[in-house]
Amino acid sequence: MDTKILSGKVVSESVYKNIKSRIDILAAKSINPGLAVILVGDDGPSQVYVQNKTKTFTNLGLYSETIKLKKETSQKKLLEILQKLNDDNKYHGILVQLPLPSHIDNETIIKSINPKKDVDGFHPLNLGALAAGKPTFTPCTPKGIMRVLEYYNLDLSNKHVVVVGRSNIVGRPISILTSLKREYSNATTTICHSGTNNISYYTKQADVVILALGYPQFLKGKDIKLGAIVIDVGINRVKNTETNTYKLLGDCEESSIKGKASSLTPVPGGIGPMTIAMLVENTIEAAEMEL
Ligand code: GUN
């Protein structure tokens, strides 16, 4: 079977093109969408993500500022900084890059972000609205997955979606989104995780597999049915010990999935670029509240 490659890069470019008119409307009212990103510590992948976010905002003429803090920064200090950002009109969106050092409690930090500036959609108020199918900030990566499916006209209605991974960032919210009664969703969704025995028992039955577990090449061709759609959210940096170089691998084994799946998001160039595009969109949404 010919496997269609679903390019998130292409979809993200269409998002940026479509967003220009919204930026112009805001500019006419002297509103420049602004994002504050907080990065605590020196986690390598987080630094790369944050740089990419800043670069994209700058290229679009939007305002973004990264606040880099030492990994020893106290929770109290972080809460003080967040309070200032909550009160500062320059910032329509606030993002605290995860993971945070272990002495900081994620939940306390996320809860202290003004829900109206929570462009990640991680605040319990926003997550609650998402679960109830009400308008809210939708977490960027799950929102990006849905946008790719829509762009390629892949309707989930009456399909069986199997999500592998239950993180608050991807697995949990995408399991909610895919099962909502709304256009392109309306799926029957199963969520598998580290407590699931024999995950392939479920993936073999899936019309759509969404992989968000962070385990390189976890899903093989033998684990899916012919014609399944595979959405690979994994971005795993794997070292080749012979050449001493790093390679980015997804959560599926591309060589065996290709030829068996009907569609596949590649790594890199699949869901990755969509996360940032959706962050831009959410920040613009936040700024539009001022209109
Ligand atoms: N770390 C990995 N993905 C994300 C994300 O989407 N938002 C934040 N804040 N941290 C992350």
C-alpha cells in the first residue's frame, strides 16, 4: 500500500499564511500579540524548542520574550515572576516550558497563570472547558494533530482511535478532542499507557493510532492493521554510538509502517512544526480578546 505522508510543515505554512490578516486587524488597533516564555534550567531539548518558538514569533513580526532562569530558582521566585507577567499588558500569552526542575510543583505553577493568558491550555479551568467541549485554549500539540487531520480531510467520525500515552501535554487532551461530538472528531477513542498489558492488541484494531509516549520506534508495521492512519508525535534524540551523531526518531518504526499504513506523519516535519503554529494561533486568540 502506498503510504501518504502528512506534512505538518505544509499545514503550518498554510496556518501562517492565513493568520496574517488577523495580525493586520490587531495591528490596526495598535495591538501587537506578545508571548512570554519562561525557561527554568538547561534542559537541551527545551532550549531548542524555546529558540524555535522565539524565531517563529520574530519572523512573523510578533513580540516574544524568553525569561531564562537558573535551575535552582525557587518556586516562590517563579510565582513572583508569573504574577508580574499576569499583570503586564504587553504579554497576551504566557508559557512555562515543561519539564520544570523537580523542586518546583508543576500544578502550583500552571494554576498561577492567568487562564486568559494560558496559551498552552494547561490551566485546570481551560482543561475542564476542553473536556466539556466548550471554547477554550486548546493545548498546542493536540490542536496541531486535529488541524493536520482536517487539512488532509481525514474525518475521525465512526473511527476507532487508539492513543498511546496519557501525558497532560498530548495523550490526555488528544483523547478528549478526538472523542468530542464535533466536526472531524466524534471517534471512539481508546487510551493506552504504561499500565496497559499488550498495547499491540489495541493498536492492531485501530483505524488511527496516535503515538505520544516518547519511546523511539515503539510501533512496528506488524502492530497495525492495513490502511491505518499513524500520527507520530514522538521526537526522540537517539545517539548513534559509531558516528557519535544524533538522529531524530519518532515513536514508530518508519520502515515497517510505510507500506502498511494509509497515512503517516513523518519525524521530523510532521506534528513538530504544528505545535509552534498552534502556539502562534493561541497567542493571537489571546490578543483578540482585546478587540
Ligand atoms: N514541553 C513539551 N511540550 C510542551 C508544550 O507544548 N508546552 C510547554 N509549556 N512545555 C512543553
